[in-house]
Amino acid sequence: MRFHFFIALMLGWWLMGKGEVQAAAKPDQTLRDTLLLKDPKGAHISEAYRYYTESFDVPPDPEQAEAQWLAGKFRPGPWHKPLNLGTLHQRVWMRLPVRNTESQRLRFVWSIFNFTDSASLYCRRQGETKFTRLGTASSWTPASERIFPARSLSFPFTMEAGEAAVLYLRVDVHTGGVYLPTYIETTEHFLGWEMGFPFERHWVWLLGFYLSSALFNLVLFAFLRDRIHLWYVAYVVGVTLFLMMEDGLDAMLLPAWLYRLVWSVGQFNFIVLAGAAGIRIMQLFLRLHSGWRGLHRAGNWVAGAAVGFVVVYSVLFPWAVRHSLALVEALNGAREVLMLLVFGYGGVTLGSLLLSKRRRRLAAYYALTYCFFFIGFAIFWLNHWGLTSFNPVYPNPLAWGLFFELLVLSSLLTGRFRHTLRQNARLRIRELQQRNQVGQRLIAAQDAEREQLARELHDAMGPNLAALHMAWQSMAVRDALAAAPAAASIGELTEEILGQLYAQVRQLSHALLPFEQLTNRLTTSVAVLCRTLNMQGTLRVHTHFDEDLDYLPPPVQSAAYRIVAELVNNAMRHAQAQHVHVHLRCRPPMLEMCVEDDGRGFGHGEDIPIMGIGLRSVRTRVAYLNGSLNIETPGVGTRVVVQLPY
């Protein structure tokens, strides 16, 4: 139903255009024999000019064109409309008799506001028999190098008061789009119009919007590294250059080298490249690579063909203009077919997704953006083919179609940006959860191994060492040692070593065992550990506990016990300390543990051993509980401060 409505709408526009062309023959639209030139400007040029087309193979000669005029070969143009001959590949002659109706000598400008490969203005004044060429210009030349510097191809000429003349404008266009908006006005009026043109035709803020949307997507790409934003920028650049070239803004804004470069690519080829970028945007937005692989591959082929064609066109077109006009027509025809293929792919893709159950919502969102541009593009391209001369808004429907398309597409991409941020946040949370689970399993495995080792030491090696120590202290051994005075000193040393070994095994087993699970009391477990260490006599451990420590969550108490045991053990074995102070403080929402010794500490310039097994275990537990670890080296000893949230 919508398709039929669209066809009816296009047909209505076409009939409207045909009716406007036929209106030139109506009695109330009388054609003038002479255009009366006034200051600032006279009647519309379409009321008096006639045009004639001939092959490019014929050498351009205004005298031959005048002979065709006398033979009745010239025709009137559309009334108050630009001359639109569609994709015609022929030279155009425009004949215009003029008269200066003012009482003073005036300077006029005949301007063509579209790209022209070559144009010349010829004049035969009253009383002359031959035409004189007043100037030749080409749109391939930057504006600053033309005979009249302007965005249009402009030919200045002067006329005395009351003087009459016949003007011929010869126009050669090889790009496959003969659309000739042309006017004659005084130089002063022309310059005044050109100064206000970007504002009156809304180009200032339209270009500002295009540029800002492209920069906004560059910022999004910098944050997300999502290629859809780069393709968006390429799309905006392609269509914007096409629109600037359509109204001659490129001649005003671009430097000479860039102007020549973009025209070496070709105006209509930029819309082809923009269409290829649009295909990539559609593929990424609709996620065609998953679930619609056939459409995705077809889009890749179409986009690749578009880029390849533009390269071939840019290389062959300049040569073809000079040597083979048939190849020029073939290249332009292939471009039109490729353009239909590019935009047809978009319609087929959106239609397929809208008819399916998968991603219908995404397709509906994107169809809105596609609709805006397609309407503007359809109107513009019907004008380009010469079927209509319908231009409901300024500067043209395509510019406004692009505006609304970018407005909606920017909103969609902003939503995609927010969705991506939420998705990335969920992924980070999942990664943190997995990391915590791995850390939890690692710590649980370490605790299980420590407990098993402690029980083996306490239940197996401890009793054996105790039995060996008791056996060494038996009467038989003492009598044997007494009978051998030389072995008595060795026996005493052995007995001392056995005693120390038994004490160390017992101390190590108590240090490895976790705090008592049944009582769930952190202070009791740490106090028992410290009393056990104090029994050795070589180290004095002092404890300082806040209240309410035993009401902390069990995981925090378990980790705190392990950390304190490891730090005290390090101070005893490595620091050669005599006194160790253990402080456990509740600083809501943190549990603060401070283990400080008076040992040798770290020398000046000596790195803190962060890779030791003990400290590495401490860091793992602290990181698992999102705590902090700070190692300080004052003048004497070492201070380790650990904070755990609870």
C-alpha cells in the first residue's frame, strides 16, 4: 500500500513537471522576442531565450548555431524554470536577444549555477554581422582563476544605453546531467546576491549541522572504537561534498588543490561513495553479519563495486572526454545503474527485515532515517533525469532529506552508544564477578592446603618429634652418653635441636590453622597465635584490639587472621625483630590492621619485596576483598597497614 502511494506521488510530481513545461505555450505566458535588461534585473531569462542541442562531434560555431536558428531548430525552455535536459550527452546552445533599457551604460553578468565542462559567451551587437566571443570558462578551473571570480561560471559584458545585441551561450556538459539554472543581472545585484546566498539558502547552518554531526561521531568513535561512526563520517562527507558541488559552494570554500581533487573524482561519484558508506552503516546497525549472511555478503559486493567503479571512472573519464564520447555515455549510464543498485539494496534489506520476525524493531528505526533521505534523493534524481523540475524547498530536497536523516540517525547512534556503554558495564561486572570467583576458589584452595599441612604437622610430625625428644631424654641414652664423654656435648646439642624443632613445628601448625570456626572470634585466634609465638622467648608480640571485632563477617575475620599471621611470621623470620605490635581497629566501614616491628626494615634505596610468597598471598587476599595495602619503612623497623571493607 505504501509502495503504491509512493508511486502515485512520484507520478503526480512528474505530471506536475510536464504540465509546467507545457505551460510555456499557454497564451498568458507569452514568449518575448527580446529580453529587456534593467537595473538591478529585468524579466526572467526563460521568457526570451531559445535553445538548441547538437552533437559534441560538431565543432562549436555560433554562426552555424545562428543558421540553425534561422532554420527553426531552436525551442523555448521551461517557463521560469531552469533548463533541465536530464542525462542528455549533447552540446547546448542558448540564444538570447537583449536590450539595455536604462539611460546609462551598464555591466551585466550571465551566470550558470551548475558544473560545466566548458562554456563560451558570444555577442553580436546591433550593426555587426559576426559574433564575437566575449569569454570562455570551465568549472574545472577554481573560482579564483576564472574570468569572473564566483561560485558560478559568470560572463561579464557591457551594454550602452539603449543598445541591443544577440547573445549565444554555448554549454558543454559531459557528466550526464544537463541542468542549467542561468540568470542575467547587473554586476552589483549579482555580487549582492552572492554575499547573502549562504544565509538565504540556509547553507550556513546546514553545513554547520553536517560538520557538527560528523565531529560528534568522531568523538563517539574515540570512546567506543565502533567502526559505524567512521562510516557515518564518510557518509556525511560524501553527501556534503556532493551538495556543495551542486550549488558551487566548493568553489567558494575549498582551496584550489582540493577543488581540483574532488572534481577529478566527479560530483555524482560522491553520492555513489556515500551510498557505499550507507550500506556499511546499515550492515553494522542491523547486525547483518549474524543471521543475515546472504544480505551481508551482497552488501559487501555492492559497496565494493561502488568504490571500484568510482576508481575506474576517475581514471577513464578524462581520457574518454577527449577520445571516446561513447565511453563517456557508457560510464555515465553505468553510474546511474550502480546508483539504483546501491539504493535498491537498502530498500530490499529493510523490506526483508521488516517482513521477518528478527530485528524488526531495529529495521523499523533505521527505515525512518532511510525514508527521509530516500524521499529527498527520489525528488532530486527525478530532476536529474529530466522527468521533473520540482524543487519544493531551498536549497534542494536532498539537502533537507540529509538533514532529517542525520538528525534521526544521530539519535539512533546515540542510543546505540548508550546501549554499548550499558553492555560494556555488564561485561565488566561479569568479568569482576568471575575474577572474584577465581580469587575465592584460589584462597579457599590455599586455606584447605594450609589446614591439611597444619594438621599433618600437628598430628603426624609433632608427635613423632615429641616421641624422639622423649626417647633422647631416656635413662638409657643418658647412661650411654655419660659412658662416652666425647659424645656428651653432641648429645646436649642434639637434644636442644630436637626441642627447637618440636617447638617450631608446633608454632607453624598453629600459624597455619585458621581461627576457631566454632567460636568465630578473631581476637581469640590472634591472641592464641601471639601467645604461642611469645612462648619461644626470642620475640615479643603485643596485641591491641578494638571492641566488636568478633562481630565482623566471617570472610573478613578469616582473611584478617591469615594476613596478621603472615605479617607476624615475616617479622619474626626476616626482620630479626624483638618486638612486634599488632593493632586491629574498627574504622567503619573499614577494618584496619597495623603490624609494626623494630627489626632491620629496608635499607635506603632498597626495593620492597612485593614478589615474595608471603606478601603476594597478603596482596591476593586484600585485592579479593577490595582492600588496600600500604608498606611504610620509617627509620627503624617496618610498618604494614592493611584496610579491609566490611
